[in-house]
Amino acid sequence: MWKMTSGGIAKPQGFLAAGTHAGFKKTKLDLALITCEEATVAGVFTQNAFAASPVKLTKKHIASGKIKALIVNSGNANACNGQLGDQDALRTAELVAHKLGINPDEVAVSSTGVIGVPLNMWAMAFGIEDIAVKLSKEGGRDAASAIMTTDTYPKEVTIECNLDGITYTISGIAKGSGMIHPNMATMLAFITTDWPLERDLLQTILKEIADETFNAISVDGDTSTNDMCLVLSSNELPSPSKNKIEIFKTGLKKVMSTLAKAIVLDGEGATKLLKITVKNALSIQDAKFAAKAIGHSPLVKTAFFGEDANWGRIICALGYSGCTVEPNKTDLYFEKFQVVKGGRGTGVSDLELMPILKSREIEIVVDLNLGSKEYTFQTTDFSYDYVKINGNYRS
Amino acid sequence: MWKMTSGGIAKPQGFLAAGTHAGFKKTKLDLALITCEEATVAGVFTQNAFAASPVKLTKKHIASGKIKALIVNSGNANACNGQLGDQDALRTAELVAHKLGINPDEVAVSSTGVIGVPLNMWAMAFGIEDIAVKLSKEGGRDAASAIMTTDTYPKEVTIECNLDGITYTISGIAKGSGMIHPNMATMLAFITTDWPLERDLLQTILKEIADETFNAISVDGDTSTNDMCLVLSSNELPSPSKNKIEIFKTGLKKVMSTLAKAIVLDGEGATKLLKITVKNALSIQDAKFAAKAIGHSPLVKTAFFGEDANWGRIICALGYSGCTVEPNKTDLYFEKFQVVKGGRGTGVSDLELMPILKSREIEIVVDLNLGSKEYTFQTTDFSYDYVKINGNYRS
């Protein structure tokens, strides 16, 4: 149905995009702008109590369900800057609005980077002057690059689908790396589409898919002050015939899960993707607790980095997760190999497991044999480079 | 009142101790034995759902309040070994009982090491034959060494106090390193005293002090299958006059907090001790959530390793901890320097903070300015060596 294509965030009809270097970072692209005549918008945001100024402002500005521009800077999070931060976020929206001839409350603002340093508003002002004239249908790659922080490559995905002779497109960009965690941790994702949508339906769909994609990934368990995911529809194309909404959902999920996986694989210093499934739990809550306790355990994560079949650490994490377990019913699998049966090691040899431990993606399945609920959580290992990158992020 | 002295775990009157090499580890001491004519005993244990066989057995054996021997092996946790593990733990108690001429239910058994490998019962049988003849008043250091796993040095502390012409002694040994966490994570601690005590009172005191010491430390957030802390009193000396119990509590807390701090400082690859205090919270629960979220955050821990004043990560962790906060009332201090006032950076320079960031012990204080409750949590930074040690533990 949906197939991958190229073209980036401005590919869907009605959108323009650009990226530029404004000066928040030393030399790299650090300001992105996406515009649309009038987009329907939905969003999900960080639940951190110290939500940054742009998060608070954007929540307000998308309340009407419509925006015309989205401005994103990297290099400075504009978080923990008090009233000054709130003023600077608003001023950013005003500068964009003035330049584009729209209203400030039609502008969404997003920031990512260092916390607690006031935003350089000179850089912002000149950057906005500069970026507005760069807007184009081809500006998607620059926009994707401009939102990066410790990411090692831009993350963008575009898919299209033909219905009744019309080609609909969904495209997304994201930044992730460090601090990737459920509940929208230090993650920005912006998605555009020309599939026409009502605001309320779009919000419902976004929330549902975010729970299954962005909220089910983690690199290190921290949740940031700045995360947001926005979906914009230009409504440029005619509505597909009724009952086609499931097709849109499939497409949106494809875009969001592709971005989520790219974020995890680009996790700071990650060498392996760990896909942890807990099945046959008494409740979804139990399965979530267990999968996340395993996925957040530094001992589990370092063991996989070391390619060590130390399954005892997984059992340990399961045991303290708060999930209901019956030790003598608990099974554990590394891919096709059963390493624990009824709470007891099966004696499968390290030699047999070595090809699995050496692979870049590893599937770990805990079977609780108690109920029927299941949850999957994706995360990475912890490497030397994780410590290196995060011990030196600001310098 | 109490002063530090030497002598080790067999120093209190009525105790003997020994350590030997049984063969669970390649060459190092790996079996410890502590005996007493008849000791009053109290214990706290891991809450992990996969509690190891020796934990389950020892809970049963101390239920009467009396034991005569404690056997501890390192190198093998005897966890996740199913019924065989239960049999082996019981058989260990039987072997000790037979050798010493006591009953199996008068023996406490403890194990630490790799999970999921059956215990080598030949090594255990020969080791018990060997260690029983080594028991002495001077065997404390060997016992302290024999319970180590990834610890880099044995942890023992002995204190004494003179009351009405009588010298009372409390002595403790512990093993920690990796997986140190609240709720008794991969931590063994054994404490002996000649201060006479009733079982129920001793249990109450132990529980209370464990909450303030061993349960308030963490290296990496994992909780193990094998943790236990036992306190044994030989009841050899006459009871001090009434109302002296507070003196005993002070002494026990001194021993346990000294061991707890030693465990944290010997945390796997730790270069710094982080003492995180959250004060003026609305509730103790809030203060605990906040202190632990900060103390478990890999981003906070790597930043301190990198000597980077990245206080935004502390604010981040506070924000997602679930603790009630009012951002514009939140203050943060690194030692004497205020880095955040009312949720906003104070602009204190990295240069000013450098001497603090370079020190081996760093005090971090979050003042919520909302209530009056306070909680302190001790943890370490995350270093390259943390990843190295834990990626290669079994090999």
C-alpha cells in the first residue's frame, strides 16, 4: 500500500521547508522552518514538570488546531530560563510571523540543546531573516539536519500511496540520540501530510500511535524538558472515500516507527538494538513494567555491549520490576534459543548463543506463562562511547 | 561514644570466623564461616521475586530468632537453579551442621556470584571440611575477603564502646560493588555484636537503620536476587543498664553507614561519590522519588564523570521523577554554589564550579521550597570502567 520514496518533509503538497545556520551552534545547521498555507495540527508533548518555554507556547498555539509555520532551533533548549525564556519563545514566534505576514499564534516553536542558557535572540532574528528566503520544496534535508544535536545522521522518511488516482504523501523528520525515553524524551519529530484530516481525529490517532512507537523506545531512561511531536496536514488533496482512515493510520505508524527505530539505532554510543518483549503477562501494565525494567537496567545494557549471555541480569530486573511473576513458570528466550525454562537455566552454551550476541539487533522474549498480555520495548546497549559522549556533551 | 578499632567480624565476644578457597572462584578466597555458641539473629532480605535459594532457606532458618553458624560463598549465587538450588542450599546447611555438631536449621546460608549455574557441591563439601578447622578470633579479614565478587577491597569495620566498665563491640563486613541499589541489591552485609539483644527489638532496629543506610545507596539501579543483611548478637556480655538502647542504635548505624559508603565508593568503575539531598518536599515519598530519579539517571551520572556542570540533567530528572515541584520555586546547589534559583540558572561559571566537580565527593542539594520533608540518596558516577567491568563480568 504505502511505499518508501524520497523528497523529505516538504514533499507532501502544500509544504515548504528550509534549514540554515543561525549561530546557536558553531558551524552546523541549527534552524529549521516548515510552512504551509494553513495546516491542521495535532501534537504530543513531554510530561516533564520543567517543560521548556517553547513547549508551553506551542501547546497554546496549536490549541486552535491550525498553524501556518513551525520554527525549530537546535543548540539551545530554552529551558530553565524563567520568564526570559517564555518571552524569547514568544518573540521567536513574533519574528517568524512578521517575516511571513501571519499571526504569532499561527507559529509553533520548538527548541533542543543545552538547558539553562538564554537563547541568543540576535542569532534568532538574523536566522529567521535568512531562512525565510530559503524556503523551498527541496529544503527538507536541510531542515532534518538543522534539528540534530548529538545525532550522527539526519532522520527523515517519506512514504506515498495511490488511492483512486491520487497520490497521498506522509513525510517525517526526527532528532533523537541521548535521553530517548517513553513519554517523549528529548525527542523531536515533525510529520507532514497532504491527506486531509480533522483536528480531533488527527489528535486521537497521533496519541495512539505515539504510545506504540516513540513512547516505547529508550536509550537511557531520561525524559527531557523539550520533547514534542507534531503532525501537520495541509488538507491540499481531496478526501479519500470513506473508511480509508485505517490506511492513513497504517502510513503514519510506518513513518513514526521508522523514525523511532532510527532514533534508537542512533542512540548515543549504541552498538546494538535490543527488542524486549514480555508476553503472557497478567496485565499490560505488568508487561510494561517488566519490559521497561529490563530495558533500563544498566547491567543488562552493558552485558549486551560485552556480548555476554548474562541472562541472570534479565531475570534480576524482571524480579524487581514489580511485575507479577511465578519464578517456576518463567521462560526466557534469546531469539530462537530458550535460555531459561521454569525459572531455571537451560544450559544452552555461550558458543551456541554467540552468533546472536554478536548481531546488531537482538530479540529478547520473556514468557511469563500467566496471562495473555504483551508489550514490546526497544532500547540499546550501553557502550564506552555512551559514557564518552555524555560525559562531554557540553564541551 | 563509639570508637573505631581493628579486629574484624570475630572481635565481639563469642564469635569465631574463617575464610578459605573452596573452588567456586579460580584462586581467590570464596567461602566464609562465622560461628557463635548461640546468636540472636535478625535479617533483611532482597525483595526480588526471583529470590535465590539461600535467601529463601535463611529466611526460614532465622525465623526462630537463633542461629549458630553462617556460611557464605562467593562466585556462585545459586539463583535460578530451581529445585536443585533449594536442595543445594539445604545440603550446604546440613554439611555445616554435621561438621559443627549442630542442627541444619541453626545455619544461615548466603551466596553471591553468577546466576543460573548449579552450585559445585564437591567444592562446598571439601570447603566446609577445610574452613571448619580454620575458625579463629583472627579469621575476620579472611571472611571479609571471601565474600567479595567484583569488590576491589574487603569491607570491614569494627567499633567499640565502654559502658559501666564493660567494652561492647559491633563489627561488620560487607560486599557490594555492581548492582547496588535500594531494597538490598546485590549486597551482603553481616554484623556481629556482643551487646545482648532480644530478637524482636533487634529486627525493628535493623529494619529502621537499613532503610537509612543500605537502602539509600545505589550504583546502578539494579536489585539482585541474593541480597541479605544479618545482625548476630552473641549475648555474651551483661545487658547495659536500661535506656541504653539508643547507644546501640547509634553504633549499629555507624557500622552500617560506614559499610554502605564503602560499598558506594567501591562501586564498579566509580570515580565519584554523589550525595543527593532533596529537601523541603511535600512528602518523604516525593523527596525519595526525586533523589532516586536523579541518582539513577545515566545522564546525570555520566555528566559528573565528565566533570561537566550540566545541571539541566538534574532538573530534567527531577521533572520526570513524579515528585511534586513548582518550577519557579525550585533551587539547586552544588555544595555551596547555587546553580538554579527559582527554576532558572544563576549563571555561576564553570570555572567557579570546577574545584567541586573535580572532587571525589560531591553534595547536590535540591530545595523544592514546598514543604519540610527531606531524603538523601548516595550514588556514584558512571565511568568507562563501569561499562568495561560490567560488559565482561563473567569472562
